[in-house]
Amino acid sequence: MIIGEIKRFLRDDGILKVSRSVKENQYRIGRKREELEKALGREPTLGELAESVQMLPEELAMTMDAANDVESIYQIIYQGEGNELRLLDKIPEKENLHDRLLNKIFLEELLRSLNAEERKLLYMRYFREMTQTEVADEFGVSQVQISRMEKKILNRLRAII
């Protein structure tokens, strides 16, 4: 039933058409809202607005929602420096649990190839997100030494991969 109603409102241009009665109600609601804002000195609640236009709150909310534009997932939400960001780019991808589990196992195997000090350094840098200077203070060495150690460890891990 709902699909039939949706199909009835969709046109060739892809825009959702709203019935005349809904449009008239939207206009009436808009006028009443302005009147109530002036009278109350604040924005009216959904209940107050529904009562003033003699509609059920659910019907009022549906009518007001029908006035909102339909957003396209391909709509550009940021454009700059030759890059475009679309709404689709902000939708998180479904996480593949199998891949995540395999990655975790692989990471654990990689970390086992390190000694305790090396694991601690990587843990502090990448899991606790500490700076090299903070890690150096914990280890009692200079930031330069931590930088060299980190680089050496990462190169060794890359070679294993």
C-alpha cells in the first residue's frame, strides 16, 4: 500500500510530489506558527501548534516533514581545492566482521615478533596516541631516540608484511 502511494507521487523528474491538501495544510501551519510565535514570544510546541490548526500532532508532524526537500546522496556538501565531498562519502561502510577478525589476528602475530619495549613504544604511540616527546619522557630517552626506534620497528614490520 505504501509503495503504491510512493509510486503515485513519483514523477519522471524524480522529485516527490506533495498533494494539494498537504500543501494547503503546510501554508496554514506556517501562518499559525508565525501567529503563535508573536503571541507567545517563543516557538510554539508541536502540541500547541497541532491544537491551533485542529490536527493530531502525528498528522501535523507528517505534514511539516513533507515540506522538507529530499536530499540526494550524490549532493555535493563540500567543494574546494579541486576536491568534492558528497553526502554518500559520509555514509559509513558496513564493516566486514571476518576481515576485522583476520586483521586483528594478523596484528597480534606481528606484535608478537617484537620485544616488550618495542610493543610498549607502539602501544603508547598508536593506541594511546602519545607524542614522541611524551613517550621519550616515559622511556627516559630523547625524542630523537624514540623517533629512530619507531622508524626501525615500523620498517621491520613492513618487511614482514
